[in-house]
Amino acid sequence: MNDQPLLALKQVEWRYEGGQKPALNNINLSLKPGEVVGLVGASGAGKTTLLLTMAGFIPDNYAGYFAGTRRISAEIGMVFQDPETQFIGLTVEEEIAFSLENKGYSDQAIEQRIEEVLRLVRLEGFAKRSPFELSGGEKQRVAIASALATSPQLLLLDEPTSELDPRGAREVFTLLRQLKQEHEMAIVVSSHATEELAQFCDRMLLVSAGSMIYDLPVRPFFAEVEGLARHGVLIPEMIRLYHWLREQGILQGDETSIPLSVEEMVRMYQEMGARAGVRT
Ligand SMILES: Nc1ncnc2c1ncn2[C@@H]1O[C@H](COP(=O)(O)OP(=O)(O)OP(=O)(O)O)[C@@H](O)[C@H]1O
Ligand SMILES: [Mg+2]
């Protein structure tokens, strides 16, 4: 992994035309290859605006006032919150082909790439289906396949699971985990599903009223329970239990040992029992 950032925002400010106040204030952010980042914040905090700015749709495709600098050195793919509103193809393969045609791929390369990305999102056999006649999770995976078609090094997803049932949400996070592990893709995902983010992300961002409140590695981020609660961020159950056990003096540990999953919690508890010479 080299250290050259894929994307750097410096002192970025953005005000939508007609907006009362800036939607982004003094944003400084740098993303490295392969980094997986979660973005949280209350409704209206600026998550979508920040993702649109990372992708370059702001300021290019929006009216407003932009200040600061945005440097990119990577192909970027973006998946919008409601993929259906983005679909233009009558079939899944047309949908995916669209971004490739824009980039000047040959017909043969397009055909091959469609097959590859459909395999990647586990939608083999869906090429001739209508993207509108799929389940929510399948639609989301078609949108991800389209974003992946041009082999981006950075994938941005805006609340990819907010419209999905638990099973659809799990499908999407399973796929993202696979992209992270097998393709070393950098990913930024906005979501309210902090339980999933805690297990999936290396780094977490919290925005509030257009400002960056926290930009921290995942464990120190979830150590900020009071700050997170103040900004309406749901603390995952496992992490609440850990903080409670510490307050009660039952567990020792600091922010570096915060458990991010049930498995980690169980291991921590067993180790504690082993140290104390008791059976757990
Ligand atoms: N096209 C627009 N024109 C004017 N103001 C906008 C526009 N889009 C968003 N805003 C404003 O910018 C601010 C940030 O909105 P944004 O959509 O980025 O929030 P969000 O964190 O994505 O919220 P949500 O969780 O509801 O999706 C809000 O005050 C919003 O009203
Ligand atoms: Mg949004």
C-alpha cells in the first residue's frame, strides 16, 4: 500500500445556491489506497454533500459557492442512496454498459467487463433482467456493479442499506467486505448502521452541521461515547456493554481494546477470566 493519497480535500467550504448557511465548513480530509471509512452524522449534517464533493459532482454539477481545494488521483465510483432513480438501462447489462461506453471501451471489452462485475456482486445470470424488477438488495448490487465497472480505486456509497431489510443489508455489507479483502479498494460508506460500520471500517468520520467533528481510527472513535451520543450517533450494543463493564470496574481496558464484535467481546471476557484464574 503506498501512501500517496487517492483524494485530498483542503479547507473545503460549500454553500448550495439559495442555502442559508454553508453545507460544508473547513473540511480537511485525505484518503489512502485501500482505506475503508465510515461516515456518520444526523440527518442534514452533510453526509451526502461530502460524498458528492469527494466524487466531484460538487462543484461540477451543482450551483453554489465552493472554496478550498480538491485533488484526486484515482478513478472514483459512486453509489447513490436510491439507486432506482439512477437507473437508465432497460436491462442490467445496459445499465452497466453505460458507464463503460462513456469511457470508450470496445464492445468486446464491455461484454467481458459486464460478466466480471456481475460475478463480483454475485448476480450471474441477471444480465437480461430489468433493473427495475429486482429486490432492493439486488438493485443496490446492480448499482454497485455499475460503479465498479470502470475499476475505480475508490468507491463511495451513500446509505446503501437504508432502504433494505436486514437480509438485503447483510448482502450489501458482505459484498463490501469482499471488495475490501479481495480487491483492496478504498471505500467510503455513509450509514446509520453503526453496528455494521464498527465491524467493517478502519476509520470513522462524524459530521455535524457541515463540520468534521471526529476523524479517527475505528476504536478511538467509538471510545467517544458522549460526543457521539450528543450528535445522535447510535452506539453499537457491544460497545455500550464494554463501557458499562469498565465503569463498573468489571473489565479493565482502554480505547485500544474496545470490542467491535460479539466474538471480540467473548474473547476479551475469556482472557480476563483466564488472568483472574476463574472459569468463564
Ligand atoms: N440541493 C440542495 N440545495 C440546497 N440545500 C441543500 C441541497 N441539498 C442539501 N442541502 C442542505 O445541505 C445540508 C446538508 O444536507 P445533506 O443532504 O448533505 O445531509 P445528509 O447528512 O446527507 O442528510 P440525510 O441523512 O437526511 O441524507 C442540509 O442543510 C440540506 O438542507
Ligand atoms: Mg444524505
